[in-house]
Amino acid sequence: MTSTEKIANAKKRINELKRLIKYWDNSEEKNINKIDFEFNNDEVAA
């Protein structure tokens, strides 16, 4: 695989990740509006 192909594949993955992040952000906003709950960060394991 040439470096040009590697760069092209990396750009595709970056674009896919950007789309997923945008989708997750939109989903999270919708869920927050639907569900009213408290979230305690201390209870979440790292």
C-alpha cells in the first residue's frame, strides 16, 4: 500500500468518525430532552 493510499484511507476513517460524532451528539441531545435523570460521574469507572 502506498503512502497516498494510506492517506486516502485515513481521510475516509476521519470523515466516518466525524459523521459518527455528529450522529451521537444529535442522539444525545434528543435523549436528554426525553429523559430527565441525574448523572453522577463518581459512579462511572474509568
